[in-house]
Amino acid sequence: MNVTFADIEQAASRLKGVANETPVHTSRTVDALCGASVFFKCENFQRVGAFKFRGAYNALSQFTPEQRKRGVLTFSSGNHAQAIALAGKLLEIPRLIVMPNDAPAVKLAATRGYGAEVILYDKRKQTREELAAAIAKERGMTIIPPYDHPHIVAGQGTAALELCRAHELDVILAPCGGGGLLSGTAIAAKGISAAIRVVGVEPTLADDATRSFKTGKLCTVHNPETIADGARTPSLGKLTFELVRKNVDDMVTVSEEQIIAAMFFLWERMKLVVEPTGAVAYAALHSGALRFPSRRVGIILSGGNVDFAAIKPLMP
């Protein structure tokens, strides 16, 4: 199954007036530091505090009446959970979320706050996919996974669509977990201009997508212990693997130290509260791992749902 630029444009129409058209921030300090003109797409200001609302609402808004009645089930460590919870609430669809028992407290509380039923599981003892499949079969619910779904990918691509239509770019950087945001970003950017270079960035401790991209074989990593909880996915999906290979120009990784440094820089110098995963793409530029002299660079700041209990020990 493919996802096209037209799919992203249609998703943008569904999201109009529902999702926030998030702001784009710039910084002279960042430009001087990086030697480029940098444009930050601030999805930390999106509903639920992350880009995930875009894909969730796009997917649920296309449910049939029967699917709406039976409800939606998903599995997520946090931002997709919140997104499905809120989108389902707005569309009056019952929703059940399978979450790991070590999910960030702020994301667990928000998911429950939107009225979703939450089932916790121990990721060391069972997989979320198996648990979700069993529950969905029992209850007749439709599973909408966090990233490996065409409607999710199309919705996530609307962030880059807005960014590329507002600013002429040479390069766009996006974080990568399961590849939904990166896939959508690449399709949207190439749809605007085939000359835009798209680079995915992920933590070195969760480098499955980078290895998959470079080897052409779907690689996995088991429960990666990265601070970027949104990138703790075991692998790209079947759909996103093919979309990333087809549309993305390069993949790089960044260390935990580089992620933390970039996150605190965004907090302190730009007053942008982003979570670790949200800072992953900028970490590649901030650390010097990537350089684009005198180019116009777009960066997706994917979310701002910070688990301060986990971050506090890392504070400088």
C-alpha cells in the first residue's frame, strides 16, 4: 500500500480547523551556530503536545459507522496514545489504549484524562502487538497502530506540508521512531519540490531505522534504553520501511548526550519546551553531526510532553 502527496493534501483538508497549524520559530543564535538558516516546525504546540494528533485524527475521521460504534484500539508509549484518546473523544469513538507500565507518567495521565480506557502491560513479558490483537479480536475493535498505517503517515505529513509551503527549504530533518513522521515528511517535502533533501535522525541506541536504510534489510532493536521514548520502537513498519527507503535521502544517529544538549539548548535559548524525542532532529545539527552551510534547513520538533521526573536527574 502506498501513500501519495495527494493523500497528504486530503489529510490537511480533514485536519483544517481541528489540528493546530503550528508556528515556525527561528533564531539568529541558532543560525550563527549552525551556519545555516534554520526553521523549527513547533509540533510541541500541536494538540496533545505532539504531531501524533494529525495522524490519529486523519485515521479516525475515516472510520465507517460500524467501526465508530465498535471503537478503536491502539498501543503506544505515550504521544500516539494521547492523540487517539483525544481524536476519539472529538469523534465520539470508544477507545482503548495498551501502554507499557513504564510509560512516562505525564503521558499516561493525559491519555486517561482524555477519557480513554488504558490497559498496562510489562514489555519484558509480552509484546504490545500480541496483547492488542487479542483484545481487538475479543471486542471487535479496529486497531490503528502508531505509525505503520497509510492514514497515519498521511496525517503526519501535514506538518511538513505546512512548513514547506510557508518557507522555501533546501533540507528538512525529522526524528525517526517507527517512521510515520519521517515517511510523511519525505512525501510532503518531495511533493513540494523534488530538490528538497530529507534526512531522518534517530538515537544511536535505537538505530534500527538507520541500519535498515543503509542495508536495505528491515533491522530491529529490542527495548532500546534511549531517553527519547518516542524512538523506542523495535523497527520500522512494513509500510514505513518501504516509504523511507523510497523517499528519504539519508539517515544519521545522535548520542544520548547530543540529544540532551540539544533539548536543553532549545529550552534555555529559544524558550521551547520539547521532549527528548522532539530534540532528536535538531541534535544532529546542534552537535555538528550534520552541516549544511548557507542552506535553508527545516527541523520538525515533534513534541513537548516532557516527563520531568525522568529529566530532573539530567539537569545541568
